[in-house]
Amino acid sequence: MRRSRRLATVTPQPWLESALTRSTILRVWVGLLFLGVAGWLVIGVRSGVTVDWTEGMIAPRALYAPTDFSFSHQAQTVTVQRDELIVAKGQRVTASHVAALRVLADQAHQPLRAADAWGLGFLTVLISVAGFLVLRFADPRMGSDARALGLLGLLILVTLGAAHTLLRAAWPIWGLPMAGMSMALTLLLNPTAAIVATVVTGLLVGLMAGQQLAVALGLMFGGVAGIVAVRGARKREHLLAAGAWSGAVQALAILAVLIAEHMAWREAFWTAALGGACSGAIAFVLTIALLPVLEKLFGFMTNITLLELSDLNHPLLKELSLKAPGTYHHSLIVATLAEAGCEAIGANGLLARVGCYFHDIGKMPKADYFVENQPIGHSRHDALSPSMSSLIILNHVKEGIELAQAHHLNPAIIDFIPGHHGTGLIYYFYRRAIEQVEDESLLKEESFRYPGPRPRTRETAVAMLADSSEAACRALPDHSAAKLTGVVRRMINNKFIDGQLNDCELTLRDLERIAEAFVRVLTGMYHSRVPYPLPPGEDIEDEELHAGADPQSAGGAGARRPPPTGG
């Protein structure tokens, strides 16, 4: 009797299934492509002496041997060691000098030995992987962001390509505008990513230029100076100042390197000044020219673009002020609160302010269904069922996203539209629905919740807290500091308990600082006024006189109070 054989089936392990997702495979291929291109750029250059000097001329500068080599002259073999002086500045070039120069020029155009190529390629991989790991540990969110990594890789390869071109054409590598890449990454991403990219690129250019650490250090100093100078830049003239500052620092680094290489002071000074000036000027021009392109390609935003969007004459904001004036005013207040809250925790307050300007644009099509735009004592929801009312309220998120996309707003701004509600519950209409049904189990809470997603950045989370705090405080009959503090803390605590802050990086200390900032702004907004004195010769009723007075203030008739000193 023959036994039937079954084909063994291999069940993939769970870790293998998660590791072999499409996105992971794509990232691996992109990473390998980056390493391949970077390795080709580094290995494909041989730096050397390519100056065409002839016998009898006066040497315009001193020349030192970049490596050990030997050459034949008058039937004798001459050996030269690395860093040995070949010809001094002002010395007449002899036949021996010409023979040495020809050997160096020939070496510059010879292909690398296989061992040298493998060594440079391995060093390129090690430097690149080390830079990625440092970024991953320093900023885990940035290290897993495909857009950010794509932008980093692209700018590093473009800078390496520029260095490759300079070296192949025998132009001074000091003119490389390293600060252009550094400033662009600082504005588009953050200083941490810019520093990592600057160090990685500087080391790779140093390898490319013949394993010269001095070249790497000089370029890195210029790039780091650009990062420091451009942090928080909000105007284009700040970029000009950053370019000048980076050029000056790079010039000092070049000067130090050239003096260490025994170059004459005067020649070293002018070489450093020219290299720093060219590098800073080109870095400024490239940053100005490439920022709009990179913003469109990768979806990032700079403070300069945010300031342009903060103009209240934007078509969407002007339309909002006409169709939904209550919502427009609410958005301005929420923007002020969100900016103060973000600045209290070190987040991007400008991004939060601009995002809050547009967070409720979806209310325009049905503005009169939202309480801030309704006449006092009248509501369109009185004739609707709770489920229909909730659908109208929920729909303003979808319509807001469609409006924002139609006006080509940046994705970072669009995220505020669904993010300021997250997956929160429309509690008012949910309670009304519970009161109208006999069996609460038949009522699904999910149908009264916003579609989300929950806030994924600190800025959108602060916008959510500002939106709910402003709405709750506006409904208070008493706007004393104690009441405002209690309401703000309760609203923040409710969002925390509901899990709306689970996907963003806010700590309990951050929430405390945000609450303090909100209360400070709201207290100033709802400040009290003293009753105005009775103007002479006018008959004003007591009710009119005390209409603007603080109900907590003591005292008699307003005519007996001193006139107010401020508005």
C-alpha cells in the first residue's frame, strides 16, 4: 500500500511578513540606489595635479606632493614622499619639476586599483549607514519618514555630484556651496537632519578629494554655520545673512587649512576669501531658487511660505469672513491660542496659527447650521433629528478637505482640518439621540464620532485643544481667571481620557504648559472693564451706564468712578 505524499507548505513567520511589505522593499531599493550612486561619485574621481606648468616659468604657488610617487629624470629614479615640497612659490620651474608634474597628472587620470575602489566603496557605505542610524536615534519620526529620507538623499547626491564636477574639472573644491544643502534642509526639515546630512556629505567629499580630512572639515564648518544662522528664518533677507555668515566661517576654515599646509599668508588669505565668498553667494542663490521646487515636490513647508499663507487676504479666508463671520472670528481666536500653546512647548507656533486659520473652512457651505453663525435664540437643528444634525456637523470636515485641496493648500495645513476633531464624539447630539430612543444599545456611538485621524503632530494636537477650550470658555457666563482655568484643564483632560492625544508626542508637562498658555491668552481676551463715568449734560440710564462694567466690581454709580486710563 503506497502512502500518499503531501507537499510541505512553508508558513512564513510573522516577522518575515512584516519585514517584506511593499514599502519596506521599496525603501531597501531606494537605499541601495543611493549607496550605488554615492559610491560611484566618490570612487569615480581621482584628485591630483593638473596644472600645465612649463620649464622656465616662475611657479605661481608652492606645490606639495599629494601622495608618495617616483619618477625618472636624467636616467635616475627620484622618489618623492607625501607632503614633500616639489616646487616653491616664485621658484623657476626646471625639467625635474616638469617630470614630477607629468607623473602626478598621469596618476590623476588613471583608474583606481580594485582594492582602493573597494575600500572607498566600503567607507561610503559605512558613513551613509552611520548617518542614517544617528538620524534614526536622534529623531525616530524623521528616520522613518519616506519623504524626509528622500529629500535628504536627493540633496546629498546633488551636492556630491557638484563636488564630483568640480574635482573632475580641476576647480577648487573650496567653492562647493555646502551651506546651500544645509540651509535648505534646516528650513524644510529640522536642524538635526541638516547637521547629519552635512557631516555625511562633508566626509564623502573628503574621501572624493583624496581622503583629505581638511577638505571635509572646512566644508562641514561652512554648512554648520549656515544651519545655525538660518534657524527660524521667516524672511528672505534672513537667507542672505545666513549665506554671508556661512561663507565667512568657511573662509576662516579654508584659511586655517591652507596655512597648515604651508601656503603663504597672502595667498592663503585671498584663496580663502574667494572660496568663502563664492560658496556663501552660491548657497544663498541655490536656497532661494530650490526651496519652492522642493516644497512642491516633497510637500514640506518653510516659515517663509507659512508667513505668505498667514495673509488674511487669502481667497478662502476672505470667503469665510463673508459667509461665516462667526466661524472666521472663532478661527482667529483659536489660532492665537494654538500659537501661544505651541510656543510654550517648543513646537512650530507659526504652523499652528496658519493651520487654525483654515481648520473650519468646511463650515462655509452650511454656515447657518453652526452655532457661532446663528442668530440668538434660533437654531436650524431644532427641526432636525439628532442623527441628521450630526451628519451635517461631520460633513464639514470632508467639505473642508475638498476646499483646501481645490485651492492647493499644503498637506501640512490640510492635516488641521480633520486633526482638530480627531475621532471625537459630537456629545450634544449624541445625548439628544439617547434621550429619544428607548433602547440605548441600538444607538451606535461610532456614527456620532468624527472620522479622524487623531492628531499626529504636536501642532494639530494643540489646535484640537485650543478649539475645544475656546468653544467651552465662550459659553461661560463668568470669565474669571479661576473659571477659565477650570474649564481649560477639564477640556484638556477630556481629550486625554478619550485617547485623542495617543498618536502625538505630547507629555503631561507639555499639557500643563499648554493649559497655562491658554489661560493667559483667554484671561486677556475676557478682561474686565470699569464702568464709564457719566458724560456731562447727557441723560444715561443706570442700565446703560453699567452695561460694560465688570459684574464682580464693587462701588456705586459710574459717575462717581474715575475715568478709565486705557481702552
